[in-house]
Amino acid sequence: MTRRIALQLGGASAAASLESLSCRVAARGEPRLQLLRQHETPVLTKNHPDAVGIKYGFEGGRVVKLGSTYRLFTSEMVGDPIWVKMRLGYWSSGDGLRWKRIATLFTSSGEFEGKDPRASLWSPLPVFDETDSVGTSSMWLTAPRPALAAASC
């Protein structure tokens, strides 16, 4: 069985990194990830009309395609302190290039003293279980405690 994966990346550095990874993986005789196309510019930035309130941009995220709709779950850097005050956003697209913001899933408190376990929310990882009789969707995320992380350095 052959699997074909299409990635849409923006920028030359992303393509160079992917090319390097592809060469290393192919050299070991493992399945190969191949870049099929690349968009010339980022498809979503903090300047997008629906990115109201996003101060510093986006960090990571996951795209899943259900039917003919792409769904993006991403970390949005919405305030200070940077990388602490976050929102988990849900975006939708019919083509993977033009996005519309649908909802805020969670907003972190941005509390920086280590008292709130949800002070900073990151890395939404959606999972859809098609084998479940009701089609359950779940989401895992990371919620580091800033004061504890700083103390361990």
C-alpha cells in the first residue's frame, strides 16, 4: 500500500528542513515523506481579518480534514506575558488556504505565579474516533506551569 501525503508549507526554510528530513529518512530505508507543493507565503498570520485580539501570532497547531473541510486547532498568542497568555482557536477552510476563525475553545488566564494549572495552554491535538458509535471527538493539550518551569532552570 502506498500512502501519499500532501503538505502545504510557507517559506523556503520550511522546505529546506523538510527536504533534509526526507533525505535522512529515505537513507534508512523507511517510508519517505515527500513535499508535493508549497505555498509561497504563510496562509494564516496575526494580520488575518479574523485574528482580532491575537497580539503575537500563532504557535503550532493541527489540521484535520473531515469530509471536504479542513479544520485547524492552534495556539494563539493573545497577550502578555508572551507565550503564557494563550487561546486555543478553531479555524475552518474549504481549500486549506483561505481560513475563517470559528471559535475560541479555551482561554488561559496568563497567571504567571504557578497557581493556575491552566495559566498557559498549548498544543491542541484533536482526535476523532470513527469507531465510536457516536463519533467522539477528544482533545489533548499541554498546560505548563510557568513558575515551576522557571524554578527548575
